[in-house]
Amino acid sequence: MASELIIKGEMAQSAARALAVLDTDTKNRALFAIADGLEADSAYILEQNRIDLENASKKGIPAAMLDRLALDRKRISAMAEGIRQVAALPDPIGEVLGMTKRPNGLIIGKVSVPLGVIGIIYEARPNVTADAAALCIKAGNATILRGGSEAINSNIAIVKSMCKNGEGAGLPVGAIELVEDTSRETAVELMKLNGFIDVLIPRGGAGLIKSVVENATVPVIETGTGNCHVYIEKTADAEMAKRIVINAKTSRPSVCNAEETLLVDRAVAGKILPPILTALAEKGVEIRGCAETVAIFPGAKPATEEDWATEYNDYILAVRVVGGIDEAIEHITKYGTKHSEAIVTADYNMSQKFLAEVDAAAVYVNASTRFTDGFEFGFGAEIGISTQKMHARGPMGLSELTTTKYIIYGNGQIR
Amino acid sequence: MASELIIKGEMAQSAARALAVLDTDTKNRALFAIADGLEADSAYILEQNRIDLENASKKGIPAAMLDRLALDRKRISAMAEGIRQVAALPDPIGEVLGMTKRPNGLIIGKVSVPLGVIGIIYEARPNVTADAAALCIKAGNATILRGGSEAINSNIAIVKSMCKNGEGAGLPVGAIELVEDTSRETAVELMKLNGFIDVLIPRGGAGLIKSVVENATVPVIETGTGNCHVYIEKTADAEMAKRIVINAKTSRPSVCNAEETLLVDRAVAGKILPPILTALAEKGVEIRGCAETVAIFPGAKPATEEDWATEYNDYILAVRVVGGIDEAIEHITKYGTKHSEAIVTADYNMSQKFLAEVDAAAVYVNASTRFTDGFEFGFGAEIGISTQKMHARGPMGLSELTTTKYIIYGNGQIR
């Protein structure tokens, strides 16, 4: 075990104990100080970011990844503004979630408390560093961050700034720890840091998530893979269906709540598909359809079995004609990733059946799948979207960064 | 991957989809039919249990383990009665935990739904088979059971009876699956059955829990290890302190909520310890104390560093004199397993400080740690006691066997 991790784990554990009893005002003051500090330190942060960008360019890293890595004053201000918004949210800690008096006189209360130490493993996106740390602090947690190696200089600069300014405003030392050794071996060791990490949250692509799920021995919250469907039921309003499908596919194809497969009832496919697929094609979307779809819309390429299971995250849409709601739900059950699923319908019973039988974090009637998001759900923040069923499901805000503790008031009871 | 597991996984997944939408009445009818059936089939179950007991005797298995393995008519009736009690509990599924209307008109509801397929790995205790399966069914989950090899014939008989009678009353086929290959290899494969198991709950001793935590790639709820403390603060009522300490240690030393270490304030140790330790010694409890304890109570053996970290589950108590509440909390933080911790005090501020600063699933003021239990907490049932912070913490009842789903009612919203 790398001694760096043990030392950081012990520091974080010690900070977590102090954070757990830190009052709301001090946490908020620290967050405001951190936000102001990031802006004040922006020259230094940008200088370090430039080193990362130069190294990444030399390695021939793709343009999209370079864009996510790049910072400028505007992006740093956006990070700071995000932290100020987190400071303004209600403190999720110390909420009494229930209190009962038992027949023996014991008063048993359930209160929200921090998880403790949260590990975050993510890719080369320096904004996640500030964002994740701020959310963890607000919920009273210490955090151990392990960002992508390409962003290491940016991350060191950001964490240095956050710690200096946060500690000046009362944040305990160790509240934000960054793993500076970005080797794969150390990442795997972090995933096995039982006793130091209470929950590990991976944020990133499918490869990263898979590696964490396979290697971690600490508790993990799986996030982010979304093979989402829109199902146009035969009573659907054609205009609404078109609007929702186009929005779900094209408003931001790279994200996990974007639509990947369109299912449409045979009874209306011939009429409803051509205008929708034409509009999508005009927006540059490649259509991969079942045989019936290709017959209706010859611009479609034939879809393979693999297409149904693929999260494209791109301007590609799979399209399948189905015999009705049961076939649609069967398809979703077989190929979906239990993220976000939508039906477009005017039939009350179909809407209720879809809501009841589709097993996903978010099930929509007559709305775009793109709303699965902590901000859109009104949480005021988001640390990720859980695609597992344990602890948290769907968008995770501050509440999902807490656990509970039973506090029991007695007067001498024995059993 | 053993094909047995894949087949059982697929069966369980399919049953889980049916169970998720099964109405409360059918679930309850199935549970009552299962309970009646276990009693009706008791001759067959006892015959199979006798085979297990004979095999176990030949292997020279310890008497305590044989006792846990043994069934008789009374124990089968107790199993049946437990299932009837589960049937009588409120259905935890379909509860609306919140519903908000967003500025764009979307109505976002959060409802409780089953976890899906729950894996349970446990030791040679046939009653757990019936108990765990009944709780899972009530919460709409299918279950894959893997009990200790010594109980395999009993478990096959119990599951056969439960399936036959449950299915006759409307339970979907596959709702209760038993892994009949009890090899260690198959157990490890079960821990890696991603895509089929939504949550895995180990129930048993420290070795079993450790093996699951280290090997599982499916989400796990860690249960059961308890190195629990009682701290006698200097203002404690001496009689109350004695009553609580004796109860917490001796009412059932083998369980996880029993006291393992007594901490006592130096200011009162000389006066308060002798009567307590004398009473414990009279009940056959071996005292292992720090130097000060040995000086006060010469019947104590000197404790080693290892004693502070040991969950004895036996008639042994470690005793340490501390300088005050901070030293007590420091000791608990260092050696405790975050299960159940108690303070005995008459000082308001000390009680509040202990409740706030001790990080454990259940923190008690002036009551025995032995109350950490689903029945004592009023849940009407218990599947185990979670000692992790994710998903569930402390005693787990039916609610802890559920997850949530967001259901969103729109009228054409796009983002």
C-alpha cells in the first residue's frame, strides 16, 4: 500500500471527525472563502493548467478532451460561482428524520450525519475537483480526490488554493486531499482503502466505472451509464413526440441522459416516423433502424443487435418498431441501463403501466429524458447520477452525501 | 461462471419483475401459505435436517453450531410464526416519499420500489432461509440464498416447501432461489454475479463478512461486527451504571450488540468499579483491565492492546479507566466498529457531546447497547444490522430492502 494513501486517508479521517460537528456558518464561510480564493489565485491556476495543456497536446490528446481540460478566467469564475451556490443551499446535516417513543420509554431518533470520507475518482476535468470538494464539505464530509493524470498540475493548484483559503476560514486540515501519484496502481489501491474511505464515487466514462466496480472493496456508488429510450405509444401526440425525441437525442448527445434508442408502435410508425427521422437527419443524426424502420425511412442504416445495447453518446439513434407497450418494456428491460426512460402517450392506462413496470432511476411520461439532472430536479447541485439501487438512485444532491445515525435517549433501560 | 448461478440469476431477475408489481394482498396470501406449508411439511423438513445433523456430528462440528443447525417442530412453528408476522407488517412498496412541481410544470415524484434481486450469504442456520426469503418477498424482492454447506439438506427442503406453497398462492416462479452447490468457488462467483444481483447481504461471523467485502463486485451491505463500549461518565448514577453494564455484557454475550469494553472515568473508578466487576465476576465474566483497573480490582487480568480491538462474543470484558469524555471518545473512535456505543451520565452537556461526536450506527444515553435490533426499534422485523454507512445503517427492516424510483409526469416538456 502506497504510504501516500495511508497518510492522506488518516488525514481525511481526522478531518471528517472535525467536519461532522462543524456548524453550518463555518462551513459556508469556508466555502465562500474558497470561491473567492479560486478567483484570486486564478493566475497561478491558469499557469499550472497551461503546463497540463502543453503536455496533453504533446501526447496528441483529442480536441474534445483538451477542451474539458482547459481553464480560463471565465471557467474559474464559473467554478467559484458554483461553490457559492452550494454554500447557499440548506445544510443537509443534523436533520431529524424521525423520532419515536418505544413502549419501554426509549426515545429513538434518526438524524442525518455525514458519510465521513468520500473518495472521488474522475477524469481530466479540473472543474470536478472544485465542484466535488465543495459538495462534500457542505455535507460535512472529507474528500480524497483522484483526478485524471492529464490534469494533475491544475488539480494540485486548485486543491492548494482551496485548502489555503478554506483552512483560513475554519476548514479542518485534511478536509480536501488530492492523490498526487496518478498511476493506475495507486488508483486501484485507493479503491481498496477500506477503513479510510466510507464511499467511493467514480465520475466518468464506462471504462472508469467498470474498473472501479471490478476492483473496489470499499462501498461504491456506480454512476453514469445511460442507454435511454423514448417509446412513442400509438396514442401519442405526433408533434409532442417529435419535439421530445429531437430534444432527447440532439440537445446534448454526449451526456448520459440523452436518448439512444427510439421505440415506436407499429400502428403509427408509418405516419409518425418519417417527419421525426427527417428532422433528425437534417440535424446530422445517423439513423440505425430495424427492418421495418428501414422500409419506412430508406435513409436509415440497418441496425445490428449491438446497436440496441450501445450508448452512442453521439449523433446516432437506433430506431425499432414494436408491437405495443409490452414489447417496448421488454426491449427496455433487455437493453436498458436503468437510467432514464420515457413514454409519449395520451392513454392514461399506458402511462401508469409504463411508470409501474419500467425499472429505471427516472421514468417519464410526456417529457424528455434530458431532465434527469440534480439541478433540473431542484436539488440545487449534483455530484453524479447513480445507476445502482443501493443508497441513492438517480441524480445525487447533498442529501445523497449523508447517512444516518440513531440517537437513543434512555433513563436506565436494560433488555 | 457456474451455469447453475446464471440460470438461477435469470430466474430471479424474471421473478423480481413480476414481484415488483404484485399487489400487497397476493404477497401476504403467499406468505401465509408459505407459513402454513412449512408446518405441514415439517416431517419432511425434520427428516432432511436429521441428515444434516448426522453429517455434521460425523465431522465433529462444535455443539453450539449443532444447536443452531438443529430444527424441531417448535422451531419450525417459530419460523412459520415469524413469516406470519412479516405478512402482517405494512407493505413498504409504493410509498410516495415526495412529490414536487417544478417551475416548468414537471411533476417529479419519488416512490419506494423493490431493490430487485437480493443475495443472502449466511451460515448453517436453516431458520435464516425462511426468515430472509419472507422479508425479501414482502418488500417485493426475489432472493438468491446461499446458506452454509452443513445445512444444505435442510435448506433444500425448506426452499422446496416455500416455493411449492408460495407459488400455489400466486408467488412468481424464481422468487426464492437456493444455491445448491455450496462450494467456496461458487460462493465467490455469486459475489461477482453483476447484472443479476442488485444487493448482497452477508449474515454471519467476521470471516464470512470479510470474505464478501473482499471478493464481491456486486453492491454489498456489510453487517454485524460489533466492538461495543459502555462509558461511565463521572456523574453517572452508580446503580444505573451497574445495571446497564451487566445487561450489556451478560444478557447475551454472543451477539453483536453486546458490550465488549467498559470505559470509566478516573474520578469515580475507585468507587464505581468494585461492585460492578464483582457482580460480573460472580456471573462468570473474565475481566481484562488496564493497570489502574487491576490496581482497583485485583481479580482482573492485565489487558493487552489486542483486547481493546477484540469482539469477544463471550463472557469476557475489557475495562479501561479514562481521564474524561474526550479520552473515552478517542478510545471508541480508535477501537470501535461503529455499531453501538453508550454513555451513562447525569450531565446534559456530556450526553449531547457523546451523541454528537461518537460515530456509530446507534449511540445511547443511559440505556444498554443490547437494544440495537429491528424488533426493539419497532420495525417488526430485521434482516441484519448494517455497520456500513451506505444505504442503510443500524438495524435493517423492510424499508431497508427497498430503493426508490423517480416518476415524472410531463405534458411535452423539453430541455
